[in-house]
Amino acid sequence: DRVHAEIEFLRPAFQGLTFCTWYLGGGSPTLLSEAQLEGLIRHLDEAFPRRAGGQFAFECSPLTITGEKVALFARHGFNRVSFGVQNASREVLARAGRGYQTTAMVQRAFALLREGGFWINADLLYGLAGDSAASMRASLRALLREKPDQVTLYYSSPCTPGASVRARRRPL
């Protein structure tokens, strides 16, 4: 409801414009149900119409992406995804509150996103509690085996989920 209210608040400022870029993220919109995503995307399309040929991206988590959600984003013209892998170490992930994430889950998500035809950016976080130069290199190697189109590295900051337990040592 809050996101829909914000769309309506901003709509008049952009009246008459079309957009060549959309980025649906700032978290994982794939936490929403298919019905919620459908309603959100339809509302965004009405308020902020897109131009053909643009970049239309969404964020996802390996836990919450499904074949149905991939198909929904593809059907709505999304062509890029930012996929939060974060780290390949189970120990580091557990300390960051993502102990549920497995290599198989990440591989499954990559397969679903490739089937959807998306350009895939994969995110890694470094500096999480328990992370080291060696574990970060291992995470990067594991990620590159999946052949993403792009990799983005982020340092774990005070605003990063799980940051309250992040490493308190010198940056990698």
C-alpha cells in the first residue's frame, strides 16, 4: 500500500513523460507474491510508461525467485536482473542472516534467470563478518563459474543487512 501511495504521489511530477529505464529494487521485490508483483508493475506502467528498447531491471534473491516470477517479469518486458548472491561461504552467509542460501539454490536461480532471457548482474558483498581475502576470492571464483553478464562488488556498510555483525577489521 505504501509503494502504491508513493507512485500516486510522484505521478503528477512525471505526467506526459516516458521512461527508458526502470529499476525495481532497493531490496528484493521477489519477496512479493505474484499477484502483488502483477499489481505493482501494472500500476507503475500506468503511472510511468516505458519506451521500447530501454533497460528494465529488477532485483531478486536466490531464495525468492521462482519460475513463475521469472515468467511474470519477462512478460512485462523486463530485460535485466540484479541478483544478490552476496557470498559463497556458508559460514559468512550464516553470520549475515543468510544461512539458508546454498550453492544449489544459487545455481537454480541462475538457470531460471537464463531461461527468462535476462541480462544477469550478480552482486557480491565483501567485508561481512567472517569474510577474508581468501573467502572473497573463492566467492568470486564460484560466481564466475556461473557466467553472469556482470558482477558488482559492494562493501558491507552500516546500511547493509546483517551489518551489525560485519567484520570489524581492516578492509580487504
